Amino acid sequence: MTTTVTTDSGELFPTFHPWYTDDLSGRYKSVPMARKADTLYHLTPKGDLQIIYQVATKMVNQAMIVSLPNYRHEWEKYNLSILSEIPQNNNTVVHSILRVNGPTMQVRTIDYRGTDENNPIVSFSDTTFINGEQMLSYDSHSSGRVYSREEYMMWELQQRVSEASSARTQDYWLMDAAVRNGEWKITPELLRHTPGYIRSTVSKWSRGWLKTGTILQTPEDRNTDVYLTTIQNNVFSRQGGGYQVYYRIDGMAGADIADNAPGETRCTLRPGTCFEVTSVDERHYEWNIIYVTLKTCGWSRNGQSKTPNGDNLFN
């Protein structure tokens, strides 16, 4: 049983949908039958992505395949989530929401087992095609998870700083897409899929001063550079003394695309751009490293642009 979806397939995700969150894609497609927990992802030699589920009912070798034609060569145009249900032994179901994003398959699960129906357990995990892999196996029961979107964003930032293989692969896919048509171009579709990254250096950092929910603001007298990749352009390389502050910005659709040379992924934020802090991690404080995740503010607000010691937060 094969379902083929294209770049414009699916229904619009209404904001009141019970499975909707801000990080989901704009459209969704539901698989026709309940499935088991295992998923197999296959990137074919032609570049099609096949998402293979085993049907939950007792049919021998019965499988469902969701096929995304030419995914490898136009992944940024797939603004799509795949919705499915996984039955459990206690007559409940786990809802699975798969967001396809370049080489990374991002999964959000909503689990009602043993909990109030209005307060399910929500978790986030992912798996990535690395080093030319063509097959990935994923089990929603055993995969590593975090239990909030903010935790997932922070985990992804720390993977970036550590130069994990998944981050290298994501950089490669983005750069490959930018040059696909014979000239270097960062498109609005790429901005929709990609967070932004900034590294700043401050002379001092008082532990605990920056809180979740704080509004920050870029300098009012200049643009601020933000990057869509971190490894090929060494954005997160330590520079100088002091504290290295690593930022991940969720939501780059409003950034201005810079007129870049081939290989450059710089965008610019206009003076006085505001962000809300979604999480702060000081676990490596003794190493002079601070991690901060941000999301764009929906309206113009005055925010902090300096540390309590007077250093610019964005420099």
C-alpha cells in the first residue's frame, strides 16, 4: 500500500488542531491505517524518500509506504508533516507527527497512556541520514527523547557546538540546496526550514542572571549577522577570552538574506530585532560556555541588549 505525496500535498494545519504546535509544518497528511512503532526510512538512488510503516493489524508483512518523490533534490519544498497512530496494549494510541526536514526526520509523539486525556506525555526525537546512508531504522519506543520543544531546541544547539555528524550533514544538505540551480542562492524555502545561529563573546557572565521569558534585543545602531550553518564557516569556533554565548534562533523566515558569495550562509537581522529567551543552559559554565535558545517576538518590544556588566549580548 503506497501513498505518494508531492510538495503541495496535504491539508492546511489549522492552529486549533490538537496536534498543532508552532514547530510543525504548514500542511499535513494522515496515513490511512494504524501502524506499529517501527519506522524504516529509505532514500532511494533516484532521491525519493520512502517512509515505511508496518500495519498494526495482524496481516503478514503488510506495510504502508509514504513516498516523497525527488525529496533529496527538493526537500526544502516539502512543508509537510505525516500524521499516524500507534495502538497500545491498553486500548489507547500514541499519536506520531513526523516532520521531514532535509536529512533529519523529526518526530513528535503524544502519548495518552496512564495520564489525563487533557495532559498527555509529549516527546521529541529525531534521526538523520549521515555519511551517505540510504536506510534508517527508527523505533519510537526506544529512541532517545526529550520532553519539550524547548529541550529539543537546546539539544540541537549543543549538538551544533560539539560539531556532531548530524550537524555536518545538515550543513551539507543546505549548501547543496543553495547551489542546486547553478548559482548560489539562499531561498525563502530554506529559511523556513532552518534555524539561525549566533556566537557572541562577553567578558563576564553572572550565573543565573538570564531567565526564560526575558526579552532580548539586537543593537539599534547596526544589523546583526546570523548564520544558517555553523561548521563549514566555523561560526561556533571559540574566539578570544571571556564567555562564549551560543544562540539558536527558532524562526528565520523574517530575516533578510544577505548578498553572499558562494558558500556563505549569512543573513542579517535588522536593528532592534526582539527575541524571547526560551531556555538557558549553563552546564558548561566552568568552561566559559553558555547556551541560549530564542524565538522571535510577534511584536516590537523593548528588550535587553547588554549583560549586567555592560557587554553587548550580540556582537
